Amino acid sequence: MGSHTAGAGRTYFCCGTPEPADVGAGGAIDLDDNLSRELLEETGIAMTELDVEPGWILVRDRCFLGFMKRVTARDDAERLRERIRRHIAADKHPELADMRIVRGPADIDSRMPPSVVAFVERQWR
């Protein structure tokens, strides 16, 4: 995360707190719309460029609830990282400082909050 954010220096997934625009007429939060907007704002990647699994995974870390969705890029990790880094460099107020590639347990470190660690460990089972 960028130095001006609450999570400065930490390694998170692209995310955001739902905004009033994410709440539909019946009061339901449109998590898919929130994810699409946050991903595009933070990385420059549109959901249409990804393979998106159905459903959501709830990750709980004490008082934190995270709704995660597994998405898979069609590009390789290195090319995707460079594209995201160019997006970050062009953004006047980027939320991200960089993009990390996490391929396995050896890539987990103390900059990752427990909710992120829990999610990636689940994906490797």
C-alpha cells in the first residue's frame, strides 16, 4: 500500500470499503460492482480481462470481515506486474506502491495481514 494510506507498507489485495453507490434499491451491497471499480482504480485492470470464479469467500480476522473473490489473469504474472506498475506510476494519488507476486508459502511475510495470509493459504490447499 502507498505511504499515504492507512495500510502503508502492508501487502493487501486490491480492495475497498463499499460506498453508497454500491448499495442497491433493496439495501443490498453490490460486491461485484465494488470489486470491479476498486480493481480498475487501483490497477487499471477491468474485470472483463479476468476469469472470475462465482461466489465469494468470507475471511474473518478478529473484527475484520473480508469478502474475497478468486480472479485469474489471462496474462503471466511478470507482464501483469509491469502493467500495474505503469498504472501506479501514472496515477497522481496511487493507493498502491507496488504489486507483489505471491506464488507460494515462501512468499508470505510480515507485511501481509492475517486475512490475506488466510486467503492465499486456502488457495494452495
